[in-house]
Amino acid sequence: MAVVVLTVAAVLGDALNFTIGRHAAPLVLRLLHGRWLHQSHLDATHRYFERFGGSTIVIARFVPIVRTLAPFLAGAGEMAYGRFAAFNLVGGVVWVATLVYAGALLGARSFVREHLTLISTGIVLVSLLPVAIAGLRARLAQRRTSRRVEPPPSQRSSLFR
């Protein structure tokens, strides 16, 4: 019964977050236009969710912070609600069932009860690794493209000689 109640809560919570993103994005775009948010950002978000939206909604459940942002951005990026709802339901069921049954199975073990803080910290750190790796890769890619490449001496104009 707990799995059913928690799944309903998780699915409804993300559905609300999606709806807020869908309706708040135009307002936020008008308020912050030109400062931090541009239409191009929303267009890029839309393209991302068209391509990777389903897997993002399911996987985001297991990544702290991302689980809060993904449904909002899916709404802001105008992901089709039917597609979002299907992946939201799958993600909600898998996430809740995994956590509830793993908690029931592992919580009965004395080692887990005695080291719960350490185990919880480890789980959070491991779940943040994909986000950290993606951020590092993006930063390295940006650094590579922003470096100015000097042409070889034979191709330089006479101004540089």
C-alpha cells in the first residue's frame, strides 16, 4: 500500500512541476528576457527534451536536484504532456518501488542501521557523479573551443611576421 501511495504522490508532484514549468516559462522569459534567459535557451531545452526527454524524466528520479529540475524544464521546453506523463509514471513506479523495497530489505540488516549516515552520504555522492562528469566534460569542451588556434607560420599574414 505504501508503494501505491508514494507512487501517486511522486507522479502527481512531477506533473504539477511540469505544469508550473509550462505556464511559468513564458512569464519568466518576459521578466528576465535578455538578462539570464533567452528564447534560444528555451528552444535548446525543447530540442533536448524532444530527443532525450523520456530517459531524462526516468533517470532524473534517481539524481538529487535533477529530479526537481527535470519536470520543470520539460514543461518549460514544451515536451508533449502525453509523452511526459508516460515516462513520469514509469519513473515514479520504478523509483518508489526501488527505494521502498531496498529500504525494507537493507533496513533489516544491523550493518546498514549502524552505518546509515555513511551509506546515505555515499549514495548521494555516487548519484551526483554523472552530473559532475557531464559538467566537467562540458567545461573541457568549452575550454577547447574557446582557445584561439594560431595558424601555422606558413599561413600567417605578413602582419604577424
